[in-house]
Amino acid sequence: MTQLELAASGQATAEIRSVAEAEGLDTEIVRRRVASGKIVIPSNRNRTKKIVGIGKGLRTKVNASIGSSTEIADIAMEVEKARIAEHYGADTLMDLSVGGNIEGIRKAVLDAISLPVGTVPLYEAFALAIEKYGAAVNMPPELLFEMIEKQCEEGVGFMAIHCGINKRTVEMLRKQHYRYGGLVSKGGSYMVAWMEHNNKENPLYEHFDRVASIMKKHDAVLSLGNGFRAGAIHDASDRVQIQEMLINCELAEAGREMGCQTMVEGPGHIPINEIEANIIMEKKMSGESPFYMLGPITTDIAPGYDHITAAIGAALSSSFGADFICYVTPSEHLGLPFPEDVREGVIASRIAAHVGDMIKHKNMHADKAMSRARRDMKWDTQFALAIDPERAKEIKAKRGNGDEHSCTMCGRFCANDILRGMFESDMNGSDKK
Ligand code: SF4
């Protein structure tokens, strides 16, 4: 049985208890939310490692995506990136490899880290089809299902699968004459090309029950992929994106009814004034399935800084109720991320998730503690509370200690020293607000 089925039968599993304890929530609340599909736990029964809950009432989780391309495929580097993602606090990791030894990279990553690992099984299926049958469009549909099963058996905890692409959505895209960015999802593009070439329905939509059955058998979470997400700010929330979201929300419900844990993927590129509407729609149409935002990127004109454009979108997404965000690195739109990009992306997304959670969960405790530590110049406490203590310590050390207590920013003009003790009584330790 899956976590969803066990929870629905009244059982508070070890995984549910672990999530409740990590989040400081009542076990019964978590059990009920897992039973109703509002929380998912990607704990494939073939690989039990770190337990992470994603969904209603929980801390917003951060995913780091790594993976080879057809141009750069280095197992050691991908393992290093996975380890860096775990070290800097990612909650999950997706291996999106499309080049080199895809299976070898995935297995090495699964062995190297304890985080739940996600994949897009279409990538390996299409790569194999190119190798064996000469072109992705020659892929026999059976290969898709075999790949999902194989990756489930290896212990993949969640998979982005593009079930929401169907003939109707493709037709909508064809008729729609105002897409600036076309299709930017690799899985989505390949699937549309396959459907057009073979004049057939998407097998993952047509045989959705089979997809959900395989995932259910291993208790992997089915993440309903966003193949028509906007790849340009101008295209956000257009008819085809919303139509795919509607289908994905229907499928999320259908999967849940079968006992399969499901979540729904969101944009993409989107202006900040459309983020809330997307989250409201997804939550209402899916029965509050966990919502997985990909970034989202909030302007198209900052290549080299897309970890920042995405962090802005992620903070807003989290505050409006998104449950899970995929990081973006500074190399987005420019090249395959290197290990140092992974660190930047993870930290930027963790900051964004925290900023959103401060509003979503009305929780300012950590920020209050940091304010007190700053006022009192307790540097060790500040480092302990920092999202990236290593970076904070490095910067402080490089610039010297300044005065006895202060830092070199203001030196003897340290405001904290000048007013020490004068205004502290009202705020000292008080949590009135
Ligand atoms: S020197 Fe300036 S920046 Fe540094 S602790 Fe004092 S007030 Fe803060």
C-alpha cells in the first residue's frame, strides 16, 4: 500500500510521524492531509533514505536539479553537484540527465546522497529511442512504461511525467498565434513531436491508469509535468498552459483515487502579478494537490542572474501557497550548471522559500532571533542562524573584526555600540508581535 492508502486506512506510518516531527505538527493532521492527497511523501519503498513531506502546512521545500547534457556528460561532476545540493540544504534532487551514461549517472547519484531523487523518465526513453531506432519519434510507446517501471525499481522517489499533453492541447497550441517562446519543456517538445509524427494520442495520457499503477506499486510520487509551461514572460497563463493545468489537476485527482500520490507542476516564466492566480487555480481545481513551481522566472532579461529572477518568483509563490519550488541557477539559459552554480541556486531558493514561509506560516521566529543576535553582536549566533553560515563567516573573516565587537562596515561608528542598552528593554526577548 502507498503512504496515501495507509493514511486513508487510519495508519500513521513511520514516514508520516517523521514528517510531523520534522515540521512540528500534530501527527493526526499530517495523516489526514496525506490521506486526502494534500501532502505527499516521496518515499519509494525500494529506497528509504531521508523522509521529506511536501504540501499543505509544511515548510516550502526546495528541489535542486542536476544532470548531464548531450554536450557535457561527466558522472563525477554530477555526483559532486548532487552532494553540493545536499550539503547546502536542498530538500530533494532531480537528475535530469539526457547525455552520456544516463542510467549510470542516476545510479551514482542515488548512491551518493540521502535526499529523495526525482527524474523525468521520458528523457531516457527518448534518448534510448534515438540510439536504438534512429530518432525519438520512432520510440515504441512501451518503452515509456518500461522506463517508468525501471526507474521506480531503482528507487526514484518522484517523477515528472507529461500526462497532460494530449491532442486537444496540441491543437490549442497550433491555433494560438501569440506564443513568443514556443515550447521550452524538453519532455513536452519530444512528446508533441512524437504525437505529430505518429498522428497518435500521448500514450501517457491515453493510458494514464497504467502510469499511476506503476507509480503506485512502488509508492513513487507522480508529478504531473508542465510540458506547455511558458518559456517567455509574455506567454504566461495563456490558454494552452491553463488547459494543461486543468488536465493535470483532473489527473492528480484520478491518480489519488487510485491510491497513487500525486502533485502538479506549475510555471515556468511568469510576471509577478499572475503568480497568485495560478496558485489559486491549481489548488481549487486539484483539490489542493501539492503545487510544484519551476522557479518561476519573473523577467526574461537577466541572463546570468536567473537564480535571482527565480528567487523573486519563488518567494511570492511560497507566500501564496506553493508547496515546492525548483531552484534555478545563474547558468540558466546560458549553459549546463557547474558545481558552484548549484550552491548559488540552492541558497537563493532556500532564501526565497523562507521569505515565503514567513508569510504563509506567519513564522518570524528565526528573523527575530537574528535581529537580537545582530543587536547584541553575537556573531556565533548570527552564523548559526544564517541560511549559508559558510558564506557569512568567509565574508566576516576576509574583512577583519573591526572594533572589539563590531565589524568593519561602520567600525567605531557602530550604531549598535552607540545606542547599546538604550532601547532594548521593550524589545529584549519580547515576542509581542
Ligand atoms: S559596525 Fe555597523 S554593520 Fe557592523 S555590527 Fe556595528 S552597526 Fe552593524
